[in-house]
Amino acid sequence: MSENTRTTLVLGASGRTGSLVVADLLAEGRHVVAYVRRPEAMKPANGLTVIGGQLDDVAAMTAAAAGCDSILVTLGMKGMDFSASEVMAGGPAPEGRTPVITMAMSSIIAVAKANDIRRVVVLSALGVGATIKNSAFTAEQIANSPLDSVFRDHENGEALLRASGLDWTTVHPGFLTSGPATAHPVVIDAASGRKLPGRSVTSRADVAAVLVHSVDDPATIDKQLIVMSEAE
Ligand SMILES: NC(=O)c1ccc[n+]([C@@H]2O[C@H](COP(=O)([O-])OP(=O)(O)OC[C@H]3O[C@@H](n4cnc5c(N)ncnc54)[C@H](OP(=O)(O)O)[C@@H]3O)[C@@H](O)[C@H]2O)c1
């Protein structure tokens, strides 16, 4: 890895959004270090270094992040994809899932500080924390839905990040699809208070593009960005 090449540590690189983020970062000429628990899931690519390790192994993650200037997080609890109608129908989420964002965030903050990395960009969801005001769902609907534990995990982890003093951005899409990138995804600062449709839909390709763009855009620092491909 050359000294002058910008390098991003990606957590969640083996996932559906994470794999698009890796491809977009590489297409921008960045190097990528994918720190993953299943290295065998990663396809080799020029500019991509794959390092195996667990999210709570701060020493291993710190070593993996050496030389990186940014961290991009697309982690998510496995098997927690729900439709709008399932959210409206309510009911508890399946038990026993690891709160992966909360678990990873204290490692991420320690790793960033140990490596003098200031920039951390995280994939979240529309309705998490303060972004509930941008969602057509109410806090009560979320609390009584299968999304409750997923959203609490995001908010608990993101609260740690906001308090860390690092240059953070969180990106909050509505329901995700595996559809293509669209020409002009809507990107809104959550602080605007603008409300999006509860069933707003975003392709993972659009989310990946916004995440990757945010890494180098100082205007997005300390912001919660709402992203949407299209409204119903
Ligand atoms: N689905 C939606 O409609 C929706 C809407 C808004 C926001 N989101 C948010 O989008 C994010 C990612 O979505 P996605 O569809 O791209 O997720 P995904 O395809 O399920 O990928 C999740 C990633 O997290 C990793 N991961 C999960 N638990 C882990 C653990 N304990 N240790 C290490 N790695 C772990 C997975 O690694 P492995 O490959 O090793 O399992 C994978 O790389 C989530 O935070 C979700 O809340 C989703």
C-alpha cells in the first residue's frame, strides 16, 4: 500500500451494502481494508486487503486500521429485514440477536483514536434516534414493532460515536432494496425536520454512493443524513 494512497477500513464489508461500498471506494481510487469475521466471503480485488477478526478484538482491529484515514461501517444484525407491513403489524423481534452496532462502536472509537483516524461514517436507518421526526412512523410504532431492538442497537452505538469527539456522519435510509442506483437519490440533513414517507424505499446502491461520498465531504461531518431513492 503506497504511503499517499487514501485507505478506508470497512466493517460489514461482506454484507449486501458493504460489498457495494467496497466496490465504490475502490472505483474512486481508494484502498480498502475489509476487517471481517469471514475472510473467505470476500472476493479478491485490486486495492482490497482482507483481514479476519472479531469486532470486540480491539488489538486486531487497531492493527488492521494502521495507515487508514477513515472508517466506514455497514454492519447489521443478521436476519433482521422487515417490510413496512410487518412493522405496522407490530410484534417483538426474534430474541438472541447480537447488538452488533453497540458492540462494535466502542472498538471503533478506540481503534480510530489509536490510529489518529478522525472520520467515521456509519450506515443507520430512518427512524433511529432523533431521525424519528423525519419518519412517518411514530416512536411508539417502532417500539412495538420488530424493528425495536435493531433501532435501539443503532441508537446506543451512534450515541457513543456522537460523544466521541470524532468526525462522524450517520446515513439513514428507509427500507432497503437490492435495486439499481438511481440518478438523483434524495439526501436530506435530518436537522431540517423534513418528514419522509414511512414506507420510503432506498436501493443499497444509492446508500453505498452516499456513504462513500460522505467520507470526503466535510459538509456532512456531525450530521445525520436521510437518504431515499423514491417515495411511494
Ligand atoms: N433492511 C432494511 O430494509 C434496512 C433499512 C434501513 C437500514 N438498514 C440497516 O442497514 C444495515 C446493513 O444492511 P445490509 O442489508 O447491508 O446488511 P447485511 O447484508 O445483513 O450485512 C450485515 C453485515 O454485518 C456483518 N455482521 C453482522 N453481525 C456481525 C458480527 N457479530 N460480527 C462481525 N460482522 C457482523 C455481516 O457479516 P457476515 O457476512 O460475516 O455475516 C455483514 O457483513 C443494518 O445496520 C440495517 O439496520 C436496513
